[in-house]
Amino acid sequence: MKGRIHSLESFGTVDGPGIRYVVFVQGCPMRCAYCHNPDTWEMNAGTEMEPSEIIENYERNKPFYKDGGITVTGGEPLMQIDFLLELFTLAHEKGIHTCLDTSGIAYKPNGNPEWLAKMDKLCAVTDLVMLDIKHIDPEKHMELVKQPNDGILAFAEYLDKMHVDLWIRHVVVPGITDDPVYLKKLGYFIGGLSNLKALDVLPYHTMGKVKYEKLGIEYRLKDVPEMDKNRVPELKGYILDGIRERRAELNK
């Protein structure tokens, strides 16, 4: 089994707990307006690698990763579920912590039974999922990333049922994903997940803009300023308010 790999990072510090060996896979069906890796969209590009090669790379620098592990991100890792399942199975056999950084877009609750069976097996060898929820509102989500969000929200609930630890990531973009009403709704939704372990609220930046120019792709947010980092605690507070409200209801 070979996977299509975009790139590898040997010293990741923002991709899960501890220091991580980060695998960026190639291919993604999402078209997030603020994506900073548009070069990972193409499904048939990248370098082919076997899971054993990645494990070997990790093992060479194993002392660096004593509090970390392997994170697979993208692109969208779940578009290569066979490769991912083999990699995480090998990692677990060696006691390596596994983290999946995903948009959840590949998950369809009533989709292909064979794929869903593989997803069940993947959960058994996945220690942590970092799930990006782009927007809680279905219409605004479609405008932002060109894909629906119903399967993504169902994926979060599925992970809860499968008892897989979950970190939620949400990028706050001025005038697009920073509305207090929707932030509180997002919090209310994730507040119902018993597997929620962390919440990362990330300020929108324009560092990926130059890639669009090089690739000849229109950057849809070219007139949107970067998010003021000083606003992040306030915006995160709205999400936390929603979490507290949902949990108060559940504890009645």
C-alpha cells in the first residue's frame, strides 16, 4: 500500500501533543477560501511512499518524539484511508501516538459500508483527531469551502460514539467566521461531545496568498484583512459560552 505524500515535517509543534513527525498527504476535495496549502488539492500529484518508510523515518529520530508521535494532515488524509489505516496500525504496534488532522469531509454516515468498516478499524488505532469545523451554518459553510457540513458534524458525533479523543480547530476570519451568534452555535454543538479535549481558535492569516499567485489560482479573500490576534480570546469566549450552555442543559 502506497500513499501520495505532499511533504514531510520532522519537527512539528502545532500538530498535536508534543513534538510530532508530520505527514502532509496529497489530495483534498475541499476548497476553503483561506486554505494556505492549495498545492495539496490535486489528487494525483505528490510522491508515493509506503507506510513502512514513514515509520522508518520516525524511528531514526525517535528520541525527539518521546512526548509526541505521528500526525497525518493534508490535503485530506481520509481520501487515502487504506494507506492511513496501514500507517496507524504499524504505528500502534510500535507504541507511537497517532493523530489525524482532518476536515472530516470524506465521512458519509450512510455511505459505502466497506469504507465505513475501515473507518471503524481506523478509530481503534487513532489516539487523537484534530477536526477543523469551518462554519457551523450550512449555507455559509458551502460558500466558504464549496462543500456541505452535514457529514462533518456527523463525523464529530461518530468520533464521540467511537470514544476517540477530539480537538476542535476553528479559523476566525474577519466578517466571515467571527459572528458571535454562529460562534456560540458552534460551541453549543461541540458542547454535546463527551470526547472533546481541546479547542483551538486560530486567527486568519494571509501567508498562503503567494502560493495562489504562483499557481495562477484566484485568492477569494484577497480583500479580507488578517484577523487581529488580540480579538481571539474574545471570539473564543463566545464558543466557550455555547459549550457551557449545552453542558448545563445536559447536566440538568
